Amino acid sequence: MRDRTNPGTDGSMDPQDARARDAVYDHAASALLSEIALAIAEAEYPPSAMERLLIEVCRIREWSAGEVWVPKPDGDALVLSSIWTREGLEGFREGSAAFSFRPGQGLPGRVWLSKMAAWVEDVTVDLAFHRREIARLAGLKAGLAVPVIVDGSVIAVFVFFARECYPEDQQFLRVLRAIAAQMGAAIARRSAEQALRLSEAKYRALAEESYDHIFVIDGAFRVEFVNKAAAAQLGLAREDIIGRCIDDIFPTPVAERMRGTLGKVFTSGEPVLREGPIPYKEGERVMSTRLMPLRDHAGIVTSVIGMSRDITDRRIAEEALRASEEMHRLVLQHIDEIVYVLKAPVDEPLRQKIGFVSSRVKDIIGYTPEEFLENPSLWLAALHPEDRASAESHIREVFAGRQLGQFEYRMRHKISGEYRWLEDRLTLRVDPSSRILSVFGVARDVSERKRLEQQYLQAQKMEAIGRLAGGVAHDFNNLLTAILGYSHLLAGQLKEGQPHYHEVTEIRKAGERAAALTRQLLAFSRKQVLVPQLLDLNAVVAETDMMLRRVIGEDIVLETRLGPSLRRVLADQGQIELVMMNLAVNARDAMPQGGRLTVETDNREIGESARSAHPSLPVGSYVMLAVEDTGTGMDLSTRSHIFEPFFTTKEKGRGPGLGLAMVYGIVKQSGGEICVHTETGKGSRFEVYLPVAGVEAAVTVTGSSEDTNEYRGTETILLVEDEDAVRELACGILQARGYHVLQAPDGEGALRAADHFPVNLLLTDVVMPGLSGPALAERVREIRPDVRILYMSGYADDALPWHDALRSGVFLLNKPFTPQAIARLVREVLDGPGVEPSGPAE
């Protein structure tokens, strides 16, 4: 059949012939559309229908070649999918297979880009036609291309060629466009059908293989579908379930509940979620069921699809988790530590979001957990300025894995403003790549421990200073004994107005001042010799009332608060009075503008509950003596040094700084404790705690040292002293009063002398190298049982247990001593019965 566009030899066409040809062509076109519809219906996949289309168009049109070009999977070019040619065009077919076209290139690419059909009258002269040469060799001339469009995208381009040149035929193009449109619609429909079948198959497979129970119930409450999991749980075969009413499957109470829930979905058309127990053959299980409406094309709910999931194990786990969380919550509420969690990411250690803080934080530093959660910067704000750099450095080291996760810092309490010491321990939670996920912290209040450590260090320091001061004072006492002793001897040989009388007097006065200073050092070091006796502190306070008033001045009001039925203590009255005087002077100096000084006594019981306030005091009964002022008070730095010797806040020349050091030493040596409560601008309160005396406490009386020459004798005295100057002085004094004196520098020499000569009195130093004074006395008594004992010392040492010694009739001569004191006490010991001591003499 010739092409309807082919004219006659004169270039015209007879109208009757044209109408006849048009009729034939229209019939052929109709037949072609029918063929295409049949091809699409019979084809298993679109390429088969397209290939048949090529053949039918070329047959009816008597064209020589047809092609199908389709986009590559990546969509960047068209490639040849199918080609049909008449005989003799094998070369064109083979040559075309090597071509591909990008959008806008060649005839296929131009149609692909424009999505519009194109007609070329002679492709061999079209410069835009890339296959001009192989088309010329094949004898092809006219060419046209039509796109196949599905959902707005070109899925294929049909290209046809003829051996003759033909002008554009709009009728033919309309037919081809209609065929392409029909092809596109059919392909879209077939794709939709295949997609639907695939989707149905996929979701049916998912439903069948799901561990969840999936079912469909119609409006009559009959089961339309049930998957394997649901059937297995019910213990029935699927064919025994499908088509049956739920009333025949479940117990009546369960079926009624299901009807009510399903009815809501049918009525409202909205999904419903329900959780609850459902009985099965294996027992009751807790199920979470979601019911959703299924509608027909008119939107009417025709059935309900349900998905049920067994959440029994999850419910058990949730309950266990709730119980665990409640237990941990209770634990966190009752432990002493602050527990906290920092959220990830942890990029800036000191500025992380806080995920959790235990309630203990309010008890320790005054902030609520909510305050920290809302404003994590509070941590930095409350941190002590001096601790910020070290804390930040330590935390960074921890996060870098170079440091253990424990450090200490101070936090300011929100209400009181005081700083609390915290010991913080960090644990990092990391993933397999060591990236920090979160941080778990536990902070413990160690303020009390820090305070006790500070007290311990202070006590150690004071003990070390005391040992040093005591050792120095001991040596000074020996030197001062010689200085004062010889100055007294010289003064006794001179009369006022004689040469050197004034000089000797000044030497004696200077020595006495030095002796007083030495006694203060010994009092601080707790090495002075005390004369303990039973004391009523109320009586001591009353006796010193007038003296205290003279010391503090008229601009300070003195108030006493004496506790009733005050118990007795064993102490040196003179030393207790000295304690009160020094505390009163200290208070006076803290009130330059006047104020109130309160002296208070009371009985106190220190039990375990009170140990936190008085950690250095053993449990027991005490009498408290307190001195309180309304003066300037002290800051923490001053408070930490007040008991150190020579520490003073007074201006130069107003005291050596030994007053409170001496108070500290006296109280400690008396078996007591001193506590200080002070705050800048609010005054100070010193509390002295002395243990209550036992029933058999010793009572001693201090002897006098009046100047007299009546104390003489002829007895033999064994004098033992390791200090040569002191020994020579004592020997001279005693020999001048008629005594026969045997000298020894140590215990071994004394024992040899006692073994060879009769001895009436052993006069020995207490602290000596080798044998101590008490040890020597025991050895001498083995040789001379009737010997009297007189000790010399200005230094209380463990070598002589003073209280026991005094109760046993042992006498003591304090260093430094005067000639009159040693003469008096030696005579008193020799004349006495040896069981009633007169006490130390000076």
C-alpha cells in the first residue's frame, strides 16, 4: 500500500482518489488501534507490545524500519531497546545499536527532551540527525519520532523510517500520538495492576509471617481473615476460624467486650487502641490491639482490620522496671551522697546539661534538683573561686582518660553562704569507639572530715611546737637556776648602796622575768609542774571577780553565769586563774570601745551524739568554763593560729603572743580541751572543758618560800644533777648551811656513792640521761631504805607521774629555785615524817 502523501505525476491528486485513500487509511488506522489494544492485552510485559507496534505500523504504512529507544536506568541517555527493519537494512540495524542519545541529541533525544512528536522529511540532509551516513547507505529518507509518556515522564520514543522523502502528515501523526497515548495509558494501568498485585502479595506475606496477631472482622462480626500467628494462639486451624462469628470463638465476656470495641470503629470510622487481658488455651495474656476501619469505594466502613501484640512480657518488665526505679529512688533519697548524671554529648565538661540530680543536693548545698536541671551554670557559680581552675583541669584530665575520676572542691551553700567540701567521683559511660555517652557522678560531703583533718594537723603542729618550746624552756630553766641562784647569793652578800648592788639586783630581776617567760613556754608545752587539787570552779570565779574587773576596765560589763551544783575538777588553781585572766585580757583587747564579758560555768555530759561538736573530747562528764565577749571576733585565718606561741594581732610592744598559747597548754596538761566559736564582727566564745574529778583526787598545798636563814643542818645529802652549773650552785648553798653533800652527775655515780656512804636525803633532778630521777630513787631505796627523796625539776615529764608521786610523800623543788627555797624544802623533807608532802617550792 502506497503512502497517502504520495502525489500523482503532475503533483496533484484526484479528489475522488484522495477520499478513497483516506477511507482506506482511516480503516487501517482503526484496525491498527485495535491491534495495539490486543497486543497490549496479550503481552506479558510492555517491550513485547512495543515490538509488535513497530511491526504493525511499518506493515500498514509500508515504512522500512521502526525503533524503540528507552532511558537508561540512571536516566542520562536513551539506548536502543527494539528495532525492526525490512530485508537489506541489516547494516542500519547493526550501526544503530552502537548509538545512544542524551536529552536534545539526535531525533530520539530531541523528542525525549521536548516530549513532542517530530517529523524529518529527509534525515540524510538533517545536520541534527547523528546517523546520517548509515541512513544514506541504507537508502532511508523520511523519519518521524513519537514519545510514549506515563505520569508526565517519557518512558520510550518510537522512531520510524521510510525509503522516500515524505512531507509531514498531520493525520498520520495524530494516529501515532493516539497510539502512543493508548500505549502509555495501558502501560500505566498494567504497571498499577502489577504494583497492586505485588503490594497485596507483599502485605499478605507480611501479615502471614508476622508474629503479631492480624485479623479482619466484617460488619456481622465474622472473621474474614486471620494470620498464622493468631490462629496458633487460639489453638485452631485457620479454616476453623475464617467465616465464624467471634461469639463462637471467644468466651462470652470477651466477645461482648470485642463487640463493643469493634462497634465503635464501625460507628465512628476512627481507629481504636485497647490493652487488656485475653484468655487463651495456654493461659491469660495481656494484648495490645489496634483496630482500624476498612472502607469501600464509597467510603463506607465494611470491615475492621486488627493487629494484636502480646505485651505480657513487656508488662512484666515494665512492672519490674517501675519497682527497680522506685527502689533506686528510695535509695537515692536516703544515701548521704549527691548522685548526678551529665547528658551527652560531653564536649565541654564544665558546661554540660544535667540529666539528673538526687534530692540530697538540697541538704548539702541548699539548691533543689530542679534548680540545677533548669540552670546547670549554678554549679560553676557555687564553686569556690580558688577551686575553679583545679576542678576544671581535673575534670578535663578525667575526660581525656589521663586521671582518676576523684577530686575535691568547695561549694557555697545557697542559704548560709558557708563553703562545704565535696569529694566527687566520676564514671564515664562510653561506646565501643570510646566516645563519651554520659557521665555518672557521686559527690560526698567531706566537710566534717576536712575539719577533723585540720584539727588533727593543728594539734600535730601545736604538739611539735610544744615539744620544741618545752625543750628550750627546760634548758633555760637550768641556766636560769644558776643565774638566779648566784644573783641571790651575791645580793645576800651586798647591802644597798655598796658597789655592784644595783647591777646584781638588775641581773636578778632580769632572771626572774626570764623565769616567768620560761614558765609560760612550759605552760604552753604542757611541761610545767602543776599542783592539782580539788576545785570548785564557781568558787574560783568568785575569788577572781574583783581581779577580772580591774583587768577589763570600767567600760566593759562583767557578767557571771554560774551553773548550779557544779561538780569538782582536779586542777591547779593558780593555773586556772591564769587561764581566766588571759582569756579576759584577750576579750578586753577585742572590745576597744567597750562591751560585755560573760564568764559561765556548767556541768556537761559529752556523749556520742555530741562528739561531732567536740571530736577531741572522750565520752564522759565535764565541767565547762566559758569566757564570751561581744568584740570584733576573728576570721578563719586568725582562728587557725591563735594558740601558736608568739602569734599576735596586737601592735608591736603590746605582748609577746604567749597568752593564748599558755592557756592552750594549761588546759591540755590538765586533761581538758578548749573550743573556740568566733565570727568576724560577732565576738568570740572560748569554752574550756575539764574532766570531773574522781572520788580519790589528791589535795596538795603550795608551800611558801619566805627568805630565812633558819633552815640549816648537818645531814648527808646525795645531790644528783647532770647540769654542772646547777649542781655546783645547789652544792654551795647546802654546804654553806652545814650539810655534808655528795655530788654525782648521773645515776650510776649516785648509786656508787649511796653504796659507800650513808645518805639521809636524795636530791635528784627528774630528767637526766640514763637513769631518770624516779628510777634512781627506787634503786637508792633498795640500798638505803630510810632515805628521804626530794626531786628537782622545772619540766614535767613522763619520768615522774606527778599525781601518784605527790600522794606517796614525794617532794618537789621547782626550777629555777632560790637559795632560800632549796634550804627550806630540804629542811622540811628531813624533818617531816616523809608521808605528808608540802608540795613544790619555788
